[in-house]
Amino acid sequence: MTDKLDTGALADIIGDTPDDLALYDLALTHGSTGRADYQRLEFLGDRVLGLVIASELYTRFPNASEGEMSSRLHVLASGATCATVAQRLNLTGLIRFGAQARNDGGRYSDNIAADAIEALIGALYLDKGIDKARTFILAHWHEMIDGQAAAPKHPKAALQEWALARGRRPPEYEIVAREGPDHAPRFRVAVSIGKLARAEAEGASKQAAEKAAAAALLAELEGQTA
């Protein structure tokens, strides 16, 4: 575990010089370290993110119904969208992990990436106020809110929706192999939809391998129906 926070990289990500470093230190500390972690800030940041996006949807789409805004908010504040933004910023590169979580590929986990960016938003809100938090959120969600860019959908969710829409069994995942040392494991995962189709993929964590396998199977299935 690295104890010292890279304040230069942090400043580049938030677009400002942090004042209360302890907040960001907490926001970027995973529970596996045995220290106080980001969960409370994640709780706060999730609400700040939801408020900012909801406010923007209300203002930008005056003719949208409550149901339409709720659906868009659900996607824009989803774990898949948050993880994608966090990965673009290389935010997981700043997270402190305990040895086990690091060896298990925690740095490549979409769930952890999503949690971390919400915690970062919570820290930014407490450190700089709502205006700075809003500026940060709009910088990275703006095009998706306007619909200029599609909010990403996690491959596992997209594959499940594909199967459901066609009355197929839900996708099933299994670990085919785990290789490499504990500090650099490689997982191979297979995913199948009944006897219809099957795909395999590798990743540095179980989650990453499942994601890659789902993407591979979805691409194959959509290619068959194109």
C-alpha cells in the first residue's frame, strides 16, 4: 500500500488544488487497508451526483416527464457510467489497497472505480462546495446528459438485457482457469446463455474477465443477428 497521496495527479483530476487533503486521502482509501475508508464519502458523493444530474435534466429538458427524467438519471448515475468516468481519469491508480485486494485485481474492478469517483465527488463537495462539485460533474457528464454521447452500459447488464428481451435463460459465468502469482493473477472466465452460445475471455480480476467475456459474447450474438 502506498501511503502518500499523489497530490499532483489529484489536482489534475479535480481541476483545482485540494485544500483539505485528509478528505481526499479518505476518498481514495479502500477498506482492505484496515484503515478508515471511502464508504461514507461514497454515500455523500452519490447524493451530490444525483442532485446535480437531476437539476441539469430538469433545466435542459423542460418538456420531459418525470418518468423520462428518472430513466435518464438512473443510467447517468449508474455504476457503469461512474466506472467509465473513473477509468478515463485513471482514478483507480490513486486508490490505496490492502495487499489482498490489490492482488485480487481491485484496481481493475468496475465496482471499486464507481465507488471511488462517488467518494471523490463527496470529498470535493466538502472541500470546495457545491459549485466546484457541480463543475467537476458537468465536465465529465455534460455530453452524456445532453445525449450527445451515449452513457455506457456495462457489458454484463447489456448481455442480460439481450437474453431477457429474447426469452432466453440468463447468462451464466464460470471461472475456467486462474493462473499466475498472487501479485499478478490472470483469470479466464466463460459465459454462456443456455446452449445458444458461449464465449471466454481473460482479465486481471474475476470482474474484468467476466466483463470481457460478456462483451465478447454480446458482440458474437449481435453479429449473428445483424
